[in-house]
Amino acid sequence: MVALGAAGRSRRCGPPPALLVDHAGAESNTCVGLARLGLRVVWVSRLGADAAGDRILGALLQAEGVETQFRRDTPAPNRV
């Protein structure tokens, strides 16, 4: 962890106001970037069949115009 502030002073951190859960990955980021440039992009990967997988496909990839028709869902959950 990196803390930026005056040297020699320490303060306790309070609880965060919210927890943002998101996903990232070189392949997904590249697909989204290329789709935003107007290119046809297909994302091929292995993804768990759970709520996290549904969010990655719908809210993140498909919403950005990335084709996900070739995905392979597995009964195993996604890992963090």
C-alpha cells in the first residue's frame, strides 16, 4: 500500500464509503478498446456460470459492443 501525505504523520483510515466491484483483464480491456474504436470484436474465454460471469458478459462486454457468442460457461464459479 502506498500512502501519500506529510512524512512522519499517520492517520487512521476510516471505512470506505462504498465497495466498487469490477473486473479487469488485458484481453477484456483490449476488446473493449477496439470495440470503442468501431472494430468488430469477439471475446473468447472460459467464464463461470454465476452472477459475476453474468455481470462480466452483460454489463461490461456486451454493453460495450463486444460479441460474446463464443464463450464457454462452466458450472465452476469465477474466482477473485
